[in-house]
Amino acid sequence: MKTISLLFILILLAINGFSQKANIFWGDEFKMHKGSTDLDVISADNSGVYLQESHLALKSYFVIGASTRESATLIKLDGNLTEQYRNDFNKELRGKEFEQFFTIQNKIFIIAGDYSRKTLVLYAAEIDRNTGNLTGDWLQLANWEKEEKSDNIHFKVSYNADSTKLVLVSSVEGKANNSYQVQEFDKNLKPAEATVNISNEFDPKTFQLEDVLYTNNKKIVLVGRIYEYEEGKRKKDKFLDFARYNIRIYDNRGKQQNEINTDINGKWLVSTKVVQQHDNDLVLAAFYSNEKKGNDINGMLVERIDPNTGSIVSNNQKEINTSLITTVEEDDTPADDANDEDSKKERQEREKLKKIKDESEGFSRYMQFRNIFYTADNGLVILAEKYHHYMYTSQSYSNGQWTSSTYTVYETGDLMMTKIDASGNISWLQVLPKKQNETVYGGSNNYGMGFSIGVNYFGNYNMPFYSGFGALQSGNAINIFFNDHPKNEGVLQMGQHVRMASTFGSSECFNVTLDAIGGKYTRTHFFSNKSIPTAMPRLASVIGKDMYVIGKEDRFFARSKIAVGKISVVN
């Protein structure tokens, strides 16, 4: 009887989840200040929404010029997304470098650093949500000192697993040392525990920290990438090439508790992601290839880890290829003569998909994990996306002079959606084809030779802006939002022709509603970017049950136009 009741509840949840509808409300457009570089939604409450606008401020004058420092403005919008106030904190930040705004349990803090040649002192001060002014003095969070002038100080402010504490991760990195400090603070910025010191025996040149998780039971998970030197075309040429992952769990005293073995005989891990939500198990997901430098992903590893002991609860290795793609159900309504051409096209697309499935090919090695969601039936829904980043240089000749121009390209492609059930088996696997190409003028530096942009834990890369996707879970439905070419509205599965989206100002934003239990999904038109500043779904902020997305229109001879949209899901 209990089994039948549970099954009945899950069926109801699935039906209700899939019948949900996403709505968006856009506030009035406004302009960013001259010199502003970025805009983020950092918090929301019953009275409104809070934004961080970053910009450069004057630091000091010299005989031949001036220097600038990073500063920021806190903007509050009311419930109708209309501006209430803005405060730039330029006076309060004198002598300090702005780092970020940070929210903990309905409190907003401004975080800033005081830099010198050998030391860095990090401060924080609370902000009154109603007025946008500081409520008190600066509090010191941390103080670091270099042993050598060439040492690098890195730090990042983030949350613990349930977002109730501030976690500060830092490293003073030198030529021969590689160690980390982890400190937890409560909502009043009081240290919750003693600073945890973690040593690392790897050469800093060959170790890259990719992620840090601070669990609810005060365990620390370090995800690192190990690189090895390989010879180039000439014997004297050497380069760093990714070799393997190193994932370790430490207790709150910095003692190593466990090292997670991700080695698979004869396989090479391509990418990985570790997550924890609330008091659930830690989840590690990894793609692997049958060849070290192969072009395909041939399988997926999913491990559940007990956050209390660090031991492996379950370990599941699954081969994945195009044969696993679940076919989207077709409408069986007979076509009339006027739709004969469409019917013929649909038959051709079905034949293409059948051929793709029959060939059982692997997926692109550029597939990267984006989201892992826990489901009501103790399963996992994993979202991944094809992502490739590169730069190129072109030369032009004019007026007797050669000019070089560097461009950075972000290619974000097919969206993979898969369900791993409680037993570790693949319940369903879907692939939604898409082609997004975002090209910007200028280069982007990598974190050292052989290291890829976007995987350095201490890095802060907001690009790309308009490509990629954002996802919002609501019950047993997952809503996925992305910009696409208007003529791709009917594209649902592999085998269909996909047009590239590259001019995002004239793109359309679509909503894919995915049933997390059964794997069915629909694609609907959400809004047009032609009538608003271009939306950036990948950089959207999920706060509570809602998602906040920013639209931005850059203009050469005027300040950027901005709008903020609130996405809510209703039954």
C-alpha cells in the first residue's frame, strides 16, 4: 500500500510539474553609468531587488596622469523593478579596492581590500537595505602577507552548501609552495571555526584548483586538475597537458579524510563537477573518453559520496552514445494535403535521427557539466552543454600600415539532459541541438600555459554574455532558458536542421520545460530580444523560487541600456 501511495504521489508531482508555465516581467530600462563594466543581481526580498554595478573610480593623480581603482554602485529596484536608490560608496572606499557585495541571511555587506606590496587586508561592512548606506565601521576579515615579492595572493568569497554562511578560500602561491586556507563566518561576520590550513604537495605549475565545496557538516572538498609536461614537435619545446583529476575531502582541522579515486581503467576523464544541496549526498559527475586526446566522450561516471565520512555510497560508470537518445513523441494526427511538405520534412528528420542512433557515436569532447538537480525520487537530472573557447588574430592593411586584431570566440552548442535514477542507471537521455556563436573583440588570458579559461577557481570570467543557458527548478519541472535563432523554434531533437545564433540582439529567447521524472520536454517561445536590451540567461541569478535575468545593450557612443526581468513559474 505504501509503495502504491508513493507511486501515486510521484505521478501527481510529475503531472503538476510538467504543466507549469514560466512568466517574465520586465522592469523599466535604465542606463549604466559611464565607465561601468558589469551588472549582477545579488539579492531580492519582499521590498525589491538589489544590483551590483561595477565601474572604475579615480584612485590617485600623478604628474603625467592618474590611476584608477575598482569601485561599484549598489542599486535597489522596487517590486515593479523601478529604481529606488543607488549608492556608489566612492567616499567610503577611499584607500580600499572594491571586491564585491555579498548577502547572508537577508544581510548585505560590501567587501573591499587594502593592498600593499607585500600584504592584503580584506574588510567588510554592513549595508542598510532600506537606505543603501553603511550601518557601521569596517570589520577585518583576513590578512595575508607574501613571503616573497613574487608570490601571488588569491582569494574567493562564496557560500557553504546551504548558503547560510560565508566561506573565504585563499592561497598565497609561490614558486615552491601551494597551500590553501578556508575560513567560515556567520551572518554577523564572526568566525564560526578556526582557520583551516590545507597543504598541497603538488607543484604549483602543474596543479590548478578548479572548485572548492564547504559542506554543511564542515567538510572541505578540493577539486584539482593535474597537468604534466609533454614534449612538443621539437625536443626543446615542452607544454603542460591535462593528465587527471585530484579530488580530496578534508575535515575542519585540515586533515585529509579521503581521496576520491576517479581513475577508470583505459579511460581519461575530460571534465567533472561536484555538488551538494542542503543535507543530500555529495554528487560527483564526470565525462570520460576512450582515448587520451580523443574527439568524443564515450561515457559518464556518477558517484554519490557520504559527506560525513567521505566514503563512496555508490559508483556507477555508464557508456553513453547517441543510441541512448530518447525519441521525442510525435503528434499522430494525420496530415492534410497542405502539410504534405512539412510531413515529408518530418519524415526526413526522423530518418536522420534513426541513423544517428544506429551509428551509436560518442558525444563531443567539449561537453561541459552545467547543472545537477536532485529529484523527488532520489534521482539526479544532469544538464551539460557543448562549450568551446578559442582566440584568433586577423591582420588588415590600410594607409601603408598593418593592423592586427584579436578576437575571442565562445561556441556553445548542443544541450544534453539526462536522468540518473536512485540505482545509478540512466532513465533517459535527451539532446536538444543548438548552435550559439558569440565573438568579441580582444583576447582573454588563460591561467598559465596549458590551463584552460573558466576552470580556475580564483578566476572570475563572466563571458560569454548572451550564449549558453540558465536553468530554474520548480518541483519536478526544470525550466531552461536560452537565446536562439528565431527559425529554430521547431528544433527539438538531433537530425533537425539548426541555424546558428550569432546576432543576439535579433534573437529570440526560448523556454524548454523538462519533466524531471519522465524526461519529456516542450519548447516554447518566451520573449523577443528585439524589443528589450539583449537578455543574458547564462548569467541569471536564481533567488528563492524566482530567477532574475539582466538585459544589456552596449552602444559605441552612449551608455549601455539595461533592463532587469523577473521569471516566475506558476501552475
